[in-house]
Amino acid sequence: MKRILLALALLASTAATFAQKEFINKFGDTDGITCVYVSKTMIRLLPKLDAGNMNLKKISQKLESVQILSAENAKASTRLRKGCQEIFKRDNYEALMEVKESGKDNATIYLREFAGGRNSYVIFAGDDADLSVIVITGTISIEDIQDITGEK
């Protein structure tokens, strides 16, 4: 019984590790898509971690990784959009928020929950010709997101 539990724990940790870089692995060699992966260690080395008006340093100890993908043209944007939608559907990502405005950029925030309080938030924003995807993984709660954005 102990061996079965150990094997299941190992399998779960391996799957979670693979999921951390799933977007980068899928699109890393795609023409027209720029990919950036920031590891847990690098996040902790940054003296100031700001994104717009959000101070991510407050939650840096809870972050495991940040992935940023950006499509540079319409063809790459279409490929990135389709590939991400496949991942969202296959891995049961939940759409938390969606913003659609005619003639403007659209944005959706997705959530995938893992065991042990780990989450992966995906910010999926852009239009037909320009798309950006930001994947934030860690033990981050909704309260943490509210804290860094100033929304309570």
C-alpha cells in the first residue's frame, strides 16, 4: 500500500512540474511567438517586482514560475490562441473573468487548481493580430490577487 501511495505522489509531483512549463514547451519553437520563463529562484532574486501598478514582490515567496508568451503577427496569434484553448479545455481551466469590447482587445483570466493549494492563473489578452498570455503558478489565493491589485 505504501508503494502505491508513493508512486501516486511521485506521479502527481511529476505532472505538476510538467504543467509548470507546459505553455513554454508547446510554443517555445513556434515562429512569431516570443516566450519568457521566469523560475522561482529568479523571482526571488529580483529586488523589485512591479507589473504596472501591481507589486508582485508581496507574493513572490508564493510564486513558483511566471511564463510570458507573445504573438508577433496574426498567424502566430491564431496558432497561440488555438493551442491555448486546447490546453484550457483539456486541463479543465475555469474562466474566472472575461472582458470583450467590440473593436478592442479582449481579455480572459483562467484558473487551474492543483493539489496542495497550488494554482495556475492565466491572463489571456489581445485581438486577432496581437495576443499575449501570462501564466502565473504558485500557492496564490484570490485574496493574494486582491492584495496586489488593491481590490478588496
